[in-house]
Amino acid sequence: MYMEFSELSVSEFSRFVLKAPGANFMQSREMYERFLKNGREAYLVGVKSVGKSGARGKVLAAGILMNMGTRRGLGKIFGIAMGPLMDFSAKDWREVLAVFTEGMREFLKPKKAFAVQITPHAAVSRRDYENQPICEVFPEIKPELSRLGYKDLGEVGQIKWEYIIEFGKGKARKSLDEIFGGFRKDIRTRIKQAPERYGVRIRDLEFDELSVMKDMTDEAVAAHNFHDKDLKYYQEMWEAFGDKVKFVVAEVPKEIAEGKVERLDKMPEGVKLSGEYVPISAVMYMLYGPEVISLFSGVTRKYKNVGGCSHLIRWELIKYAYENGFSRYDFYGVKPVAGNSVYNFKAGFRGEIEELVGTHQLPITALGKAYALRAKYKEYGVF
């Protein structure tokens, strides 16, 4: 089969990425339109089959190629975040990847690019919640990228380690009771007690309440030293993705948060609640492709240990994903090393760790090759 690299129309791109393996929000029409709205230089590119008559056929690979910035004396560096998307289980995946790589290189030369970075949203291996190997998935991808001239940078710019809970398919699909029963005992207890003892309630945030989310992520950044977005990002994502993005908050009665009442089920006689609630934990999550993914989250650290809010909010999202036909819940990034608090929290839900392909950089020019030589590999770089 003959293949050809080309720019794609919005409709061609949209039809392909919605059902492509590894489908994700970063490779979506909504994200592309957001980039353009913000004045970013971005292109929809891909590989298409070509028939004997020269007629272009189906799309085999696709990605949003975006200008990530300019380096003085070098030129532009482009990137494809969580892409390109393609079927790495197909017999001809190596040929598709080669055509995409060479086509992308030639496409970028006149655009003054010196390098391009890709981060295919595909797993090379799976590990259990204790970070012990389960199986390899697509171990051949990284050696093939190296053969094509890419340099492996590890976890640079995009996450390389995801923490997920798979629900299973068909007869192998787990029940919610089975999923809940797999959680660590203390987490199950916290989830059960959160509404009964501490009056925790979960609700969606409105657009004009997004600053509540931002305040909590600011505190998370200070505690865990990871990159956060500004309030404008959350607002833009709301506007761009509509009902495919949601912001949810867990709150407790003010008297519980401030310690004036220890437990609702053991309230002293004559004590009444004011009806005011204090936000404790918040999550931004995306509904895209086969999964519900928690993209950003935070807590009010002053009250972080009150009521099991962070545990209950995750359980509610897992249930939402399960009951609405998604195949998995994605906690997103994790640094699977002993002592990491984010990892310890997520591991309590007894999911699995996916090691993704990671970031790979392809030089476009001679200066790009020199730049790549200086670039350093990071096993853990985001979380």
C-alpha cells in the first residue's frame, strides 16, 4: 500500500482522532481550535493511504503539529503533544511511522524549524500499583524511533507515567463492588465515612467559580513542585471543550472544617450547622475517547485531612466513568518511587501504572542535531 504525508482537513482529522487508539484531548479538534484562537501556529498533519489511481484513501496517522517557541540562533521547535495517533498494533505501523517522520521533517524545513518533539500516547509496558512489571505492551516503538533518528528525552514536557484503573470489557468487565473492594482498606473506610460522619458533598463548579479550583492547585504546586496553569487556561478549556470538561469540588460544613463539630453523627445537643460549606478538594477532569482523566487537582492544605474529601471525589469520578460507559479512569501522571506522596495516594486505589513512550526529539537541521546532543534524558520530569 502506498502512503503519503499531507496536511489534513479539520473533518478528516476529527473523524480519525475520535476513534484512533490512544485517543486523547490533546489531539482533538477542540484543542486545535483553541490553539488557533490564541494565535498559535498549528497544523493538522497525517499519513493517508493512496490508491493505484492516485486517489487519497483513509487516514492512518494524525497529529496537531504546533510551534512550541523560538530558540535564538536556532529557529522554531515544534511538537505533537500526546501524539501522533496511529495504530501501533497494525502490521504496517513501522512504515506509517517512517512516512510520518520523513514527511514531517520535509514539511517543517521551510517553516524555519530546527527540531520537533513527539510524545506518542502509547504504552511500552504495564506495572502493578507497587511498580512491579506486569507485561510489555509496545516495546518495539522506542527502538524504531531511535532508528528513525529521534532522541529519547524521557519525561520532558508531557507525562511518561500514568496511573489508571481499567474496568475491563464484555464479560471481563468488573463490577463497581469489585473495583471498590480492591481499594486499600483505609481508603474504603474514608470513602464510606466522608458523607456520613463529616457531611462531605460533591458538586460541579460553575464558570465563575473556577478561581476555587485555581486556589487549590496553587497550593498543590507549592507542596509538590509541579507545573500548574493560570486561571485563563481553565476558563479557555471550559469554553473550548464544553461538556467534555468538568470541574468538581468536595466541600464540608464549615463547623466540621474548623473543628467546632467533630462528627455529624455525634453532634452535641443544641448545636446547629450554619449551612456554610468550605471547599477542601477539587478536580478538573476530561471526558474524551475511552477514558475519564483527572487532569489537574488540588486541596486546601489547611484542611487536607478533613473528611476524606480527596478519596471520595476520586470514587465519585470512577463511578461516573464506569456508569457512563467509559473503559477506564485515568489518574494521569505519577512518579512511581517510594516516598512520593502523590504516588502513595494513587496507589491506594490499586490500579496499574502505564509507562508511555515518552518524549522523542527529531532534529530537522544540523543545528538541531547539535541541540539534541545537549538535551538530557529525564526518567521523571513532570511529577
